Amino acid sequence: MTDRRPCWAAVLLCVALLAGACTARDGEPSPSPRTTVGPVPATSTATARTTPTPTRTPEPPSSPRAKVEAANVLRDIGHLAGEIGPREATSANFREAADFVERRFERLGYDVHRMTVRVPAGNSWGTPVRAGRSANVIADPKGFDPSKPHLVVGAHLDTVPVAPGAEDNASGVAVMLELARLAAATRPGQQTTGQQTTGQQTTGQNRTDPKRAGLPVRFVAFGAEEPRGSGDALHHFGSTQLVEDLTAAERRAIRGMVALDRVGVRASSVPVCTPPGGKGRGLQRAVRAAGRRVDVPTRACANNTASDHWSYAKAGVSAIRLGSVPYAGYHSRGDVPKVVDRRQLDRVTTVMWEWLQG
């Protein structure tokens, strides 16, 4: 009988191989690395080397640029001249206006204080006025040091006794309040530290250059600017007292003072006026250059002593006045809100804001 064991063994081996092949197809395992022959194809991503892309450091989001809103200016003129009315320096109406300005400054985040201003009896444009007390409302940014370089922007809050004072000088006060709002909105850094908007310390050149950006700004609503008689000694009581109370170091720290006085009636340009002696000419050039940058026409005028900048100029401070366009309602009952022009108010505020930013 023929031995058939080798044949059966062969059959069993074939069956085992077939079963393994079927199992491999059903499970579809990934090929073992040991079965790979030769180099890995160039298209393989398993071992391809890539150059890492440098990571760009994200820039901090920039603050939105504060925008001049002439509607705010018109609204404040309407309140001061239309609702409160004449604001003779020692009157209850003046105190109401001072309260209004003080609350606004405080709401914007400024440190606010009042300086009492004593004024004599006299005659204000044909109306007898009694002796009494007025006030300067002074607003400083947080951390303000008056002995360090800074700017002063001011406007007188009082009127002659008969005038509602829309143009003279609710217009200047309202523009000042809008500038205070703009400065507060962009304040971090420059308003509290006296640094430039770049965050760098002010340089020696910037300490004498009235064009520099980012210096802190002191805002002042002056009391008793209007005359109580003829002559320089009976005019500008609030600003005169404030300047007299400054130390020598504080006067030297003022890099420029601008008085906003009668800035709202329609005109073809913005008057930028220096006092006698030429002390404010550099400041005048800087403000006019700001006007050119924002396409606002300005014109130079000189020898102006009819506002609070004169008190600073007499003390050796670089000071100028914006405003003084003639108009029919001057120092009369006709000085009502309708005399001011929105476009001119926008021009003045825009020029000043451009200058303050540099």
C-alpha cells in the first residue's frame, strides 16, 4: 500500500496558507515596516522634512482715533447761552455754569478743583457790577504734576451782564469741553505721564518745541475775564490770579497756552493771534501748521491782548488766542446760539485737536 502522509501534509499546508491570505484581505492591516524594501518614495509624508514657518508676533489692537463731534459743541453752547443765559462773573448764573463745567470734567475722569477769584465792583460795558467772588474751574488729568512739561487750554466762562454769550464765550468753553473729551478718550500714557504717544520719554528738543505730541493738558474755565472798567488792571481777573499763584517752576513747565475766545461765528479762516512782543510766534506757527495738516485755513493776527492768553504772556509763557472774528451780536442781547456756525466750530476744534496730538 502506498504511503499518502506526505500528500496530506501538503494539503494541510496549502489550507493554512490560504486561510492566512484571506485573513489579511479581510482586516486590511497597515503594511509592516519590515516588509518595505528600498528607500521610502519621495512622495511619502512619513519622513519628509519641512522648514517651520516663523510665527509673527501679533500686534496689539490700535485704539480707534477719537473724532471731533461738532454736535457736542453746539449742544453745550445751547445749554450755556440758551438755557443758563447771561453769566456775569459773580452771579448765580455763573455759578450754575461753573457747576455744569465741573460735572462734565469729573465725568470725563479729570481731577477738578476750583480757585476762588475776587473781583472788584465796577462797570461792565455800561452796566454797574458789584464786587464779589468768581471762580476758575481747573481740570487736570490723573497724576498731573504742574512742575512737569504740559499745555494749558482755556476759555472764559463769564459774560458781560446783558449778553447770553453764545459766541462770547460759550463757543470757546464748548470747544474746550470737546477737546477734554477727546483727550480723555485717548489718554492712556500721554495724558497721565507726560510721555509722547510713542511711549518714549520726551526729549530735550520736545521740551522746548510747542509742536510736541502727548504732553498732558490742563483745561481751565476762567472766571471774570470780562472787564469791570477800562485798562488792563480791570480785565482778565481769573487768569491773572491763576498765573500769579504758579511757582516759577510751574510757569516754566507750560510749553504753550491757548485761549479759546469767540471761536464760533462764520468766517473763511480760523484767527490765530499772538500777543505783543512776539512771545507766541512759535506756538502760532505750530497751530497754523496743524491747520494745514487737516486742510483748515488759518490766518495770523498780532498784538492781541483781549483774552486770557495775555495774562500768561505777561508772565513769560508762550501763549496765543484762537478767535476774535467780528459779529453783530457782540456784548449784546443778540449773542444767542443762532449766531454760531457749525462749520467754524468744527474747524477750530479740529485744528486744536490736531495740534494737541502733534
